[in-house]
Amino acid sequence: MKPAAFVLLLVSAVAVAAGEDRDPGAVVPQTDIRKEAVSFYKYDPRARVPSPLPPFLAREAPPPPGQSLVNSAPSDLRKPHVLNRLHAAVLREQADARTALVASRLGIGVSSVRVGGPLVAGVATAFYIPVAVGIGFSW
């Protein structure tokens, strides 16, 4: 049955391909789809008026020069004790971030969830094993 259906399919395809046109004098209109689609939008060579900037991008107008503004003297950040304090704070913050990352990967920490109103349920875990469970009040 399958070979007969396949042969019938091939014969019908060959007959359609070899068949003559019903109307050999007919002309098939050729169209340029892209040109027709773009023809709606006409090019306008005139310069366009720029639209105003949105308020979050617009710059504020500088204050008039007649006003007196109180300017404090800028702090000198090049002083060594100021830079040492800032550097120590950055190093402390980086160390705390590393410690928190390691603790979170090991499952060490305290988690709390607000149960309702002022009640809070909390769990302290060590290596993902609950060590202490409690309910408390939060205000």
C-alpha cells in the first residue's frame, strides 16, 4: 500500500510540473514589497525642531550671580589620617562582606520571619541545621 501511494504521489507531482499553463498570456504582476511598505514614510530633508529634554535629564538653571551663597571651605582629603581612616573602613567592609558570604554558603546565620503583628519567629542555623528556634516581639 505504501509503495503504491508513493508512486501515485510522484506521478501527480510530475504531471503538475509538466502540465501547461492554463492561460499562457497572463502576466503576473511583479511588485516590490519593500518599496511599497516604505513609500508611506516620506523623507523630509528639513531640520526638525528638537524636543525639550525630560525633566529628569534637564539641567537646572544656574542661580543668578547677584545672590550671595555661603560656601564652606572644602575639606582636605589629602591629609594622611583622613585617608587612613577611609582605607581602614573600606578594608573592614570588604572583610565583613567576605565573612557574610562564607557564612551564608555554609548555612550559618539567623533568619527571622514576621508571624503577625508584633510577633517574630526566628531560627539560628549552623550548617543548615537549626540550633535555636524562638518567638519574640518586635516593636
